[in-house]
Amino acid sequence: MSIFLEEVIDLQWGNYYNIKPVGYMLLIVAILAILLIGSFISGSGEKARARISTKQLVFSAMAMALAYVTSFIKVVDMPMGGAVTLLSMMFVCVVGYWYGPRTGLMVAIAYGCLQLITDPYIISIPQLFTDYIFAFGALGLSGIFYNKKNGLIWGYLAGVTGRFVFSFISGLIFFGSYADAYNMAVPVYSFVYNGTYIGLEALITVVIMALPPVAKGFAKVKLMATEG
């Protein structure tokens, strides 16, 4: 662990880890590897035999870039990590809506690695995987509904629910000690803390996605992303 992470002593909030340069290099390699693997994997059925096209990779990269940029526009910033952002989770989920769960999950995991590079809060390796790889990766579950009616909304809700589940587990296991400061039981604290920022962003996003002009716009973009 010492090769990749550096321990920081914090008497107020407890010890945590910063990523060393070698760790950053490893994460960048992981992102590139995930996207490279993605170039050989497509959806289901007949498409599963073909590589993802250059267009699909470009659209996926664009969506991940939009998610990354909007993740810095924070409406509410929580003290122990997490924030209500400008629809950043939606841009990750939209890849699954376009191309299905395989591509959606890979792009979401790559996005989790990207978040780990730019905004890490690490107290242990299991917590790292739970909060970044699994929680953000779960946004790719949006692909389950990629060929369903109102697939974007249902897929978004599936992805956000997946992220909440892993964030709740993380709060339960790794951050339960903070519950006493709020006079809450640990499960209640984790549910309220993570449900606040994830639920609020989800509510705002679903309302926006349900607007007829927005829904039509996403439908047109999906045609652009999948045709050919």
C-alpha cells in the first residue's frame, strides 16, 4: 500500500490516505485499459460479436467528460464527501441508455477511477473500492433499461439506486463513527447522509428529464449515438 498511498495523520477527523504519483499512474492506466477493453465489447445478441465502433467510443468519452465537468458544479457539498451536482450522474447513466449494460458499466467504472484521481477521500482499500469503483460503477446499471420505454428515466433510477446502495454500505461500515455526533443510529445516519445528496440530485434530474423538450432531445441524441 505504501507504494501507491501515503497516510495522512488527522487528529480531528481520523487518518486518511493521499494517492502517490505511482498510484495516479496506475489509475490512468486502469482507465485506459477499461476503455480499451470496451473497444472489443458491445451490447447483446448479434452486436456482442462486434467491436464498439469509433462513434460509440467518442460518444461515451463525451458523456464521461460532461459528467466530469458537471461534477465540479456543486449545488450542495457534503462535509464527509458527496455532493449535489449539476446532473453529473445523468451523463454517466446516459451511456448505458445508449449502448446497454456492458458498455454502461465499463464507462461508469472508468468514471469512478477518474473521480478517484481528482477528488479522493481514502481511509482504506475496501472503502476505496466501495465508494469509487462499486458506487460509481453502479451507475452503469442504467443499461438494463436501454431498449425499454422511458428507458433513460428508469435506467437513471436504477443506476442512482445502485450508487446509493454502495454509498449506504460504505457509510455503514467505514463512517459509522460519525453517527454519534448527530445522535443517530449508524444505519439511520448512513441512510440520511447518503440519501440527502443522492436523492436530491436524482429528484432534480428526473424532473428535468421528464420535461417533453428534454425527453425529445435525448431521444434524438440516442439516434445519433446508435445509428450506423
